[in-house]
Amino acid sequence: METALFLLVDGITSGAVYGLVALSLILIYTVTRVVNIAQGEFVTLGALSFASILGGAFAPLAPIAMAGIAIFSVADAVTLKADLGARFRLVAGRTVWIALIAAVSTAAWANPGSYTLAAIAAVATTAALGPVLYRLSVEPAADASPIVLLIISVGVYMVLHGSAVLIWGAEPKSVPPIAAGGIVLGPVFVAYQSLWICILSLAVMAGLYLFSERTVTGQAIQAAAVNRVGAQLCGIPVSWAGQLSFALSAAFSALSGLLLAPLVTAHYDMGFTIGLKGFVGAALGGIVEYPTALIGVVFVGAVESFSAYNVSSFKDAVVYLLVIPILLWRNAFRPPQEH
């Protein structure tokens, strides 16, 4: 019983991490109809950025993100069909965005070892890279078929994967936990890091729900997800919704990476497997339903944990095989109008 409870706690911890990735995948898919194969690489970028910043380095992704935002700001200002005032406001808004990225990156660099500042800088710089990648890869092919968008996301994955090796190298980087030690809950010892992972994941999920349901911006994103053409006719800039969805999803995945890094070490190859497991959980909800996806990721985490105990060599294979019965179940029980 003690072993089963320990494995269950470990599975819930893993499921909380996969849950952030699943939310990222659902957010992007519902708004842009892109099954983002590259989502796991934001996990890698977040974890490795966090490790570098915590060690005293300037945020590696900050110059790339700021340069991308600046280039697109100039291009938008030139091509925008509006008066000079509108162009000035656009450039001013993007300048503030760049200044904020520079400020949090500089603050973390000036205070090496600060866990909070390093986490904020890692998440902020990774999130800023999301809209840049959207503008480069998805927006030019926004009206393409889903298979074309899928192939584009594979190409983005290859670029990000290779870039991670180029920037950080192939050696893994150790990251200290948020808090060492843990507490004993009955017969089970629970590490503080596991508790922090669950608490922060639940907080982010609750925040996303409140943002989506209680704010005008969140409702605009939902409108773009439900009906892209209708949202455009109502004056909602669909391109802006896509950029925001990529920014939020990159932030969620980066957070999952830096939370998981103390348990597995940060390395360039960690994101792909986490992204796939997040996809398996999201598939339970058809990559469109948040509550069902959260049930799915907890189930995936539990299956992975028990598989690691019983058949450790095949634990990943067992998790990936879950996608077959999940898809068969989705096909069997979807509403008649979807057939």
C-alpha cells in the first residue's frame, strides 16, 4: 500500500507538469487549429533558460525575442494602413514590451541565484518568443490545411531543438529545487518540490479559467477559437489572438520545464517526450476540452509512474500506446453530428 501511494503521488506530480503542456496544446489548437509538435521545446527552453539565469548568465533568449519583436514592429508600422498616430501607438506598445523583457532579464542577471527573478525571466523571455514564432511560421500559412500546419510545426521543432543544442550544448544542467526536503503525509513522504509543482500548476489552471471567463481579452480569444471568420467580422483581430495564444502556451510550457528541471535535470532532449505525454493527456479531451484533458494527464502520470516501477524499460512505450485506446474511445463516443 505504501508503494502504491508513493507511485500515485509521483504520478500526480508528473500529471501536473503534463497538464500545463496539455493546456498549451489545447490553447493553440483551439485558436489556430495547429497541432503544435514543437510545444515540448518550450519546456526545454524554459528549463535551460532558468538554469542559465540562475547560474548568473543573462537570459539567453532575451536578445532573440527582443530582436524579433523589434523587426516585426518596424514591418507592421510600415505596412499598417492607418494614420501616423496609430502607427506610433503600435511602435510605442511594442517598445514597452521590449523594455519589460530587458528589465526582467537585467534584474535576474544583477541578482544571480534569485529563484524568483530567474523564474520570471525564464518564463517571460520564452513567452516573448512564442508570438515571434507564430509570425514566422503560422501566420504566413494561416489558411493552409491542418496537415500543412502540422508539417510546419515539425519544422519549428527541428529549428528549436537544434538551437537548444547550439546555445546550451548537450550536457545536462542541474537545477536546485524550490525548497529542499518534504513532509510526511501518513505513510508517504512528499517532497516540497512536488507540492510546489501541484500548487503552481493548479494556480495557473485557475488563472487561465478566470482569464478566459472573466476578461474581455479572454472572451475574445474564445470567440476566435469558436469561429475564426465570425470573430473577424466582429472586429476581433485573429492574428493578435493567435500571437497571444502562442505567448500564453509558451509561458505555461516554460513554467512546466523549470518546475520539472530539479527532478530530472535540464537538458536539450527533455521537451519532446514531455510534449508527447502532454499530447496523450490532451487527446482524451480531443485537444479541445480542458477538464477532460486534466483528467487525462493525471491518468497518464499515474500510468507512467506504475509502469516505471513494474516495467521501467517500457514505461514510455506504455504511455505512448495509451493514445490508441484514447482515440478509439473518442471516436466511439463523440456526438453523432461529428461522424
